[in-house]
Amino acid sequence: MNKNNVVYDYDYQNDSLFIHCVDSYDYEVSLELDNDVILDLDINGKPVAFEFLNASKVFHLDKSYFKNLVKISIQSLIDEESIKLNVQLIVLVHNRNQVFNVNCIASNLNNIPSMETELVTA
């Protein structure tokens, strides 16, 4: 599994969470996987960025807690038929780490090559 470090930016006003690779990459295309979940691929078809629109609703988390993100981990599994994401946020809530998970699945209609990757905050 390829493991890559990511950074994130949360836009409080628009309630969007953008997570992207630290290493430079050549952007190719954005795919909407699910309502409010967008995946960016590089020219090799590798997942390099994710955007969660209406992030507080997607993660069932109050907007104010996005400033307390401790760790983000995204595992993506792409095969001939589907794109699967397992997203885990660890957030400091009332001085305790709380885990919030979101799983997404979409058809691989763009024939993205099969791969398994993990993106985590450093």
C-alpha cells in the first residue's frame, strides 16, 4: 500500500474540508464519488486530494471541532468495478480524542487503475 502524508484546510464559512498530498503532483481530474465527496486524481490515476463539502454533515461533527483535528487517515481501494474510501478523523472533543468515520463507495466508471493507497496527516 502506498502511504502519503497529507495536509488539510477547513473553510468554516463554506463548511468544506480539503485534504491533499504534501508532495507535489500533476493534477488530472476531479470525480464526485458521493454527494459532497470529491476525489482528485493525478496524471497516473493516483488519489491525491479529497474535498468534503458540507463536512459537518458528512462527518456528523459540529463545525467548531474541525479546528481541533488531531489526525486524518484516508484509505482508498480502487479496483475494476469500484472506488472505496474509508476516512477517519480523530478530533479533540472536550479534551478527549474522538474518532469519526465515513465510508464511501462509487462505481469506477472512469477506468482508474487498480491500487490501494493510504493518506495520513504527518
